[in-house]
Amino acid sequence: MTSAAERRAAGPAAPVPVVNAANALTAMRLVLVPVLVVFVVASELTRPGWRIAAAVAFGVASFTDIVDGWIARHWDLVTAFGKVADPIADKALTGTALVLLSWYNQLPWWVTVVILARELGVTLLRFWVIRYGVIAASRGGKIKTFLQILGIVWYLWPMPAGLAAARPWIMTAAVLVTVATGLDYALRALRMHRHRTAE
């Protein structure tokens, strides 16, 4: 397999096939969403074995998000399917985990609502300005994703009392960064829209 730089140097390339490694990982993430649901429901967040299985499933699914993006960029395997399916898979995975944690009274509902509202808002803004260009992911966005994943895994895994006490602190940090990066994204989207419409 040749890298993106090698393919560009070779001149015009054939269309990228939809069936490729990056999209396969994205599809795998979507498949792991109902698996996560089954494990959490089976555990009722009280049975350690099933909680570990749920945490592992969520962790593996989250890891595919990092890997599929790298593969798509490095090997020039970006497709229209991937652009649409990747954010859907991300939101489905994170949203499902948060709703389940709130449903089983592990996480306050307001936390889930705030995070999901931010993610929905950013998605709508992305579609609003997509004709003008793509707003690159910021470092804050990456930190937000890391804190959300860490917080969800921390809640799913059957931690001893000492470590479990850190759960609300981790999730509070995730919420603060989530809101801050959402506002930053909104401002950047507005600036892009004003700049393009003024041309």
C-alpha cells in the first residue's frame, strides 16, 4: 500500500474504493455500539465482569476512531462514506455510553444533555459552513475527546472506591472542555461564514 504523498506524486489517482481499512474500522465502531449496549444492560452497572466487558468494548471502539483517521489521512483513503460515517459513529458511541450511564444513575442527566447538545450543535455548524471549507480540529477538541473517553471508561470500569472518587472530577473537566471547544468552534464557524459571504 502506498502512502498519500506517494500517490499524489504519481499523478492523478483512481477513485478511492469505499471498501478499505479506514472505513472497515469505522463500520466496526458502529457495530460495537449495540455490543456496548448489551454489555451495559447485562451488567446493570453492578456486575464487575460485564462492566469490564463494556469498558473494553468502549475502549476498543474509541481506539478505532484514532486509527481509522490516521489510516485515511496517511494512506489517502478518505471517502465520502468515511466523512459521513465517521462522525456518526463517534456520536453514536459516545452518546450511547453517556445515556446508559445516566439511565443507570451513574452520571447526572445534565452532563449527558450538555455534552450531546454540544456535539449536535457542532455537527449542525459543520454542515452549515461545509460549502465554504472544513474547520480543522483544534488541540482543545482532541483534549475534549480524550477526557470524554477517559471519563466514560472510568465510570464503566468497576473501580475501587479510592479511584472511583475521581469520576466526577474527570467528567467535570470533560464537560468544561466540551463547552469551551464548542463555543470556540461556533466562533470559528461564524467567522468563516462572514468572511466567505463578504467575498
